[in-house]
Amino acid sequence: MEFVTALADLRGEGSCPICLDYLKDPVTINCGHNFCFDCLDLSWKDLNDAFPCPVCQFWFPERKFRRNPQLCNLTEIAKLLQIRRSKRKRQEENARCEKHNQFLTLFCVKDLQILWTQCSFSAEHQRHYICPIKKAATYHRRILESSIEPLKTNVERVEKVIILQNRKSLELRKKVEYRKEEINSEFEQIRLFLQNEQEALLKQIQDEELDILSKLNKNLTTFSDHVSTVKHLLKEIEDKCVRSDLAVLRHVKGIRQKYQNLKCPELSSFGLKEYGFRLLHSILAWTELYSSFR
């Protein structure tokens, strides 16, 4: 339904208010209204001193307008979409059984297949519940529509997790910087003797930062991919819900499988190691060594 409304709006934007048809060689005047060149030319024929807009009646002292190639492209797109929609609608309304070349009128609830009457008596569908397409479409459309809100909730929840993960990444960087400053401050007093140890610790914590960030980024990617998958499924469901009965039933099996296979990624937590004891041990060792030489 949203597509039909959007297409109608697009056609409205691409129509001439004079001839009410798609714009041909569109031009725009200073008040912002658009017309076919020929329609506007005819409307302003024999006028010399004032040129009114055919829509808002605003008067212009000069015969001025500008070509609008973008609007011309928009009009062509609207025409093409209208043609494609009409063609697809005709194809769906005239859908036939590939085997018997007869109109499809029934639906197998177990196999989720659209059938012709004779197909329903085949061994393949024996003892299966068969119902009219209209009834099946109403049922499955209701099921698909009921999955929209849970999917939207899923997207919102995971997007909040992504925000939290991004915040954790920032917090991690702050903690890493704080630890670096702390280590630098402690080592500043004994840098000459413990320079090698200091560099080793800084490298280790930097490596750990990169490792944790790498894991967080992978986690973010997993959540982002999940959101993209859910959004794609949501868009597909919303699109199918406004299609014809046949279109809904053709795709309901695949959509249900995708929905059932959705698994939200687990949130992983990562933390920095504590370096205080190792640093303290190094300082004590240096202190003992220094004391022995005093």
C-alpha cells in the first residue's frame, strides 16, 4: 500500500497541472510550479506585460522560465514504475499452473504451495489441508504482519546494544590512555634503570588494546550485520504484505524460514588486564638492587 501511495505521489509531482498528464519537456517558473513547455507557452500566448502562474496566479513582469531536466528524469521514472507495476499485476492476476496451464485457485497449507484444483488431488498433496487462495492469503498476511512489530523491537534493541558497544570502545580508549599515563608516571622516577620494562609494558597494553578493539569491532560488525539482516527481512515483509494474495503466498515460506532462523548475536565483554603487581614487582626488584649498591 505504501508503494502505491508513493507511486501516486510521484506521479502527482511529475504531472502538469494544466493538461494533468505526465510533464513533457518540463519547465519551472519563479514561483516554483512546473508545467509542460507547450502548455505554459499556450497559457501565456498573446500576453505582453504580465504573465500569471496558471496555479497560484502570481504575476511576473517577464516571460521567464527554466528547463528542468531533473524533473524530466523523475517523470520518466514514474512512467516506468507505473508500467512495471501494471505488468506485474496482470501477471499475478493471470498466474497459471505450470503443469496444467490452469488458473491457480487453491493453497496447500502443509507444503505452502499454490495449486490448481486438479493438483490438490495428486498423491503429493493427499491428506493435506487445502484451502482457497483468499483464505490462505488472509491467514498468512496476518502472520506476516504480526511479525513486523517484534522485528522492529529486535532492531531497536540491537541498535541500543551497538550504541553501548561504541560507548565501551570509547571508554576502553580512555582507560588505556589513563593506564599509559599511570605507567609513564611510575616509570618516570626510575626510567633509566627500568626503561626496557616500561617499553615492554606499554607494548603489551597497546597490543591488548588492539586485540580488544579488534574483538569489539568484530562484535559490532556481527550486530550491524544482524540489524541489516533484520531490516532487510522487515522491508521484505512490509513489501509482501501489500502485494497480491499470490505474491504473499509465493514468498511466505521463504520469509518464515528466514524469520525462524534469526538468531540475535550474544554480547561479549572484554576487559584490560591488571598490571599493578608486575609493575610493583619490578620496582621492588629495582629498589633491592639499588639498595645493594648503596
